Amino acid sequence: MIDRLRKSVQAIQGRAPGFVPEVALILGSGLGFLADAVECAVTVPYADIPEFPVSTAPGHAGRLVLGILAGKKVAVMQGRFHYYEGYGFAESVYGVRALRLLGAETLLVTNAAGGLGDGFAPGDIMLIEDHIKFFDDSPLRGANIPELGTRFPDMSYAYTPALREVAVNAARTLDVPLKRGVYMYFPGPQYETPAEIRAAKALGADAVGMSTVPEVIAAAHAGMNTLGFSLICNMAAGLQTHKLSEQEVLDTAEMSKGVFSRLVLRCLEMME
Ligand code: HPA
């Protein structure tokens, strides 16, 4: 794996010589357009990077955009790799690891999620304070990659406290209401059952979704600082009277992309 990663990193460096990103961004449904706001951008389709997985999900473009965003050197992954598409977790986190080896010390992730926290409503933005993953796989399963991190990494500070503070302050400066809570990972692609959502609630979850957690585990393993946000696109199964649909998720993501992107940009600006 480390040899594959090194090969990918070399190819990326060949396209943007000397460029070392400060922040790796993985943008979920609706926020992909932020990659178009990157200045001095070098765009590298995943297909041009040896060993890099290629994304199949609708709305996920599948390219890496390197440049400046809100004053920070960024590497934006436009398109991510979900388990439900058929990728193993090791493939899901491939990009995070490659960007870590390229020099990124911070990961900023966003996702679309179903909401179940008290007082949550579609359109809310939730700062991810922690996560629950009771699904049996892990991106770290198998031989450890010592060049990235240790065998049994701590997850107590996976969502970096100092960056959570940045997010709270950023939201305050923009007057954007910010929910906070726990994201629970479900592998999908089917949405959860109402019983699963009641169980998630009893376990302490505030939002549910099918992404982000593998990448955050890989980032924590590799010693990165992480900031994560969920856009609550629908109330989770059983908490609304109509059926869940991807269209509802995409509609909310589209409606909220202005405020959500402003918050992400302000966080980038305010990061040390
Ligand atoms: N469940 C899982 N993933 C999601 C949801 C949901 O309700 N909404 C958007 N992504």
C-alpha cells in the first residue's frame, strides 16, 4: 500500500511541483462547487493519478484540485469513495492518505446526513464532535502502515478540539446557527430503518450518514487534525411522514450550499 501511495504522490507532485497543501478537503453532496473557487488551481483527474481509485457516485466529479482557497493552500478531493459503491475502506481512504503523504496536516470533511438530534431540522449544519461506527470493518484493518501511524491509534481527539473552536467562532462571525453532535456511520446504500434510527438515538447519535468516518479514522491514524461538518438534509427514517429519497437530500444540499460554503471558507480563513 505504501508503495502505491508513493507512486500516486509522485504523480501529483509532478503536476504541481513544490506544492504542499495545508488542508485536504473532502466535500460531500452539494459543496463540490467549492473546488471551482480554488485560485491558481491545478486540476488532476483521479484517472491520471496512478493507483488512485476512480469515483462512480452521481455528483462526484473525481478529480483533485490543488491551489489556494480562503488564503490556505488546499487539496480538494472532488469526489470521494463510498463503501456502498463497492470500494473497501482501504480504497475509501486512499486519497486522504495520499494527501497526508503530500504534506497536508489538516483534513476538512463535509457530508450530507439525516438528522435525529433534538431540535434538528433539514438545512441545519452540524459540527461533528465525535462519531459512532459499529460496522465491523475499519480502514486500518490488516497490516499497519507504520509510515502513516501506529497500530492502535487513539480516537479521543479525532475531531480536533482547537478546530471545533474555530468552527464555533467562524459560525458566530457569520451569524450562522451551528448545531453540534455525534455522527453515526451506516454503510448504506439503503437508508436506515426507523428501528435503526431509534437505536442510533438511544446510542447518542445526532446525525446518520454513509461517509466521512473511514476518512476521519485514516486521518487520525496518520496524525492529521480534522474538522467535520454534516449538512442535515432530511430527518432520519421514521422522523418524517414521507419516504426518504436522494432527491430530497440533493434539494436540501442545493438550497443550503450558500451558507454552508461560507462557513467552510470562514473556517479555512480562521485556521492557524
Ligand atoms: N441516512 C443516511 N445517509 C444520509 C441520510 C440519511 O438519512 N441523508 C443523507 N445522507
